[in-house]
Amino acid sequence: MDANDVLALGLGVTPPWKLVGQRLDTTVQPNRLHIEIAADRGALFPCPVCGKACKAHDFAEFTWRHLNFFQHHCFITAKVPRTDCPGHGVLRIKVPWAREGSRFTLLFEQVAIMLVREMPVLAAARIIGITDQRLWRIVEHYVGQAVQRLDLTRVKAIGLDETAAKRGQTYVTVFIDLDAKDKPVVFVTPGRGKDTVARFKAFLVEHGGSPGRIAEVVCDMSGAFLAAVGETFENAAVTVDWFHVVQMFTKAVDDVRRVEAKSSKLPKALRWAVLKRADGRLTEAQAEALAELEASDLFTAIAWRIKEMLRWIRKADGIQAARWRITHFLRHASQLLADEAILAPVRKALASFENHLERILQRWSSNHSNARLEGLNGLFQAARARARGYRNTTTFATMIYLLAAPLGDFFQSI
């Protein structure tokens, strides 16, 4: 087996194509290995529509970037024919080593996708030696094709949540399949609110799903989400996920802390400590700050004690036990709050809690763990890290799909 045969084997070149030459250009850095591929004179080529073997009508030369050959950048050049098919006319054929319209080989694009799954796009682009814009186009193509192949015929329970795509008021809303053990994301769309639910319904139908089969929807307490879900999925029970309940009270505690800090001296390291669980991963300084807070009569301490009582509620064994604990929680919280103006954020959180009580209690009747939605936060952070430097919500959504959607084999249809 000579050098050409070895290179042809590595490139996956099959008849009528063969490797006819190679040239190493050392005048540029990094050096470039140019590989020439050609077909035998008089060879027949399949029509790109019907596959019928046809004669070549004419040729045009194209070049594709391939995987590096050792430390050298590698490029493949070939004269690609247009076939003259009796039934479909003159059309450019598809080459077996690259997808139609791309100037990269399939192997190059496979490696690019693998790198993007493990590191930020900008870093991956530097490693393989192309611009991040060109790499984004590769990723968006394959992710887009894979999303089109998603099968949602068995989806019957969904969770939805919104997240900021970047600073400001730019959001995406993510829908997950609550029954999926792995890769739960099924739809990502720009924006938040009622329109996103309508878009998901259309997407669900396009991919074999049925709004009538959706038996449960888990979401936050957004009025727009709840109204849209009620109109769109009439057979679904709506559960307010516990993560957002805790998040609502945590924000209320932080709002009280901000106001009180202007007039009273608060324990050091309290700013971040109140955002965490009392038994969570705290630094030594944060643990000391919470201990000092708990022993104080500060308004922030009152707000924090109310928030921490949620953990007692969450441990209830069933819906009746949860209802009993919530009744005591609301009574005790009302006694602690009195009429102090500074505690208004906590009173507002309690009012929302009571308003959505039945949907919150649905958590104890649901067969789905709210931990799935809590885990979305980690997903969003990972997607932002991979999409570092992204320019719009499309790239952010693409990265969420890439990391957490059941996209299967990207190259199965090539």
C-alpha cells in the first residue's frame, strides 16, 4: 500500500474518486498540505435527485478544509461535476467527504462538534484554526437538522422556565420533557410569556406530539405562563415548581437586607450567605454571618427565618401533611411580620404563595421531581460558558440544544 492509498483510506475516498496528488506548501505558517482528488476519465456519477448513473456535463473546482495532518493544515481539492440527468437536468453532484454547501469535510465538522461540546466556541475555533463565526455556522447547521428530527409523540409532562440570555431584558424560554431520564430539553425559544407557550404548541404538533396528551405542566408563578398553559393544555394539571417558591422568598430576604443595610450594621459576608441554604455549602465567614443573624433581632433575620421554614414544609410526606404545615407556616409568618414597612417584600411573597397554594400543593401529587427544573440552572450556566462571546439568543439556544437535547447522531442523515 503506497502513500496515496494510505491517505485515501484516511479520507474515506471511494470509487470513482481517487487521490491523485499531494503538495506541502511550506511558504505559509502553519504549513499547508494540499491533497488533490479526481475521478477516472469517463466515470459515471449518480444524479443527486434520483441516483441514476449519468455522464458528467462539466466540472468546477472546489476546496475543503480537512483535519490537520500532524501539525500541518490540510486542504482537499477536487473538480466536482454536474450530471446531465434525462429526468432532472444538469445538477451538481454531492461528494462523499463533505456535506452540500460546506467547505469543510465531514470529519472536520465532527471534530468541531466534539470540541464545542467540551469547551467554549471561541476556544474551539482557535484550536482548529477557523473563525468563531464559521464554527457557529457549522454548529447551528447540525443542531438545526437534529432538532427537526426530534420525535415528541410520547411527551406527556413538560416543565418550562425562562432565563436571561444576556444582560438586559433578553430572555429565552426552555421546555423540558419531565419523563426524560437524560437530555430533557425539547424546545428553546426567544422571549418569555404567553407567546412562548403558543410556539411550543406548534412545535409539539409538528413533531408528532399532541397538546391533548399533556397531563402535567410544571412552571413558575408567572401569570402569563399560567394563563397560556391553561388555554393551551386543557387536560394538564399545573404544578408550581418548588424551586421558584424558594427563589421568590430568597429574593424577598435580599430586598429586606438591601434596605436595612442602609440604616443598620449587618454581619459581614451576609450578602451572599442569605442567598444560600443554611445547611448548604457556606464559607466559614458566611456560616458565622448566618449564626450572628439568627441570634439578632434584625428585620433581615425575620425575613430569613420565614424563608428557612420552607425547608420544613418541603419535607412533608404527603399533600395533607403539606397543607397542615403550610397553614401553620402562614399563621406564624403573619405574626412575625406585623405591619413593618421594611418587610413588605416578604408580605408580597406570602400573598403570592397563598394565591398559588393549590398549584404549589400539586407538587405532592405529582410523579415528577422538581429537581429537574432546579437542574436547569446548571444547564444554563454551562450553555453560557460554551457560548462565551455569543451575539444573539439563537446561539444561546443552539448551545442549550447541543448540551441537553436528545439530538442523537448529528451525522446520521449525511
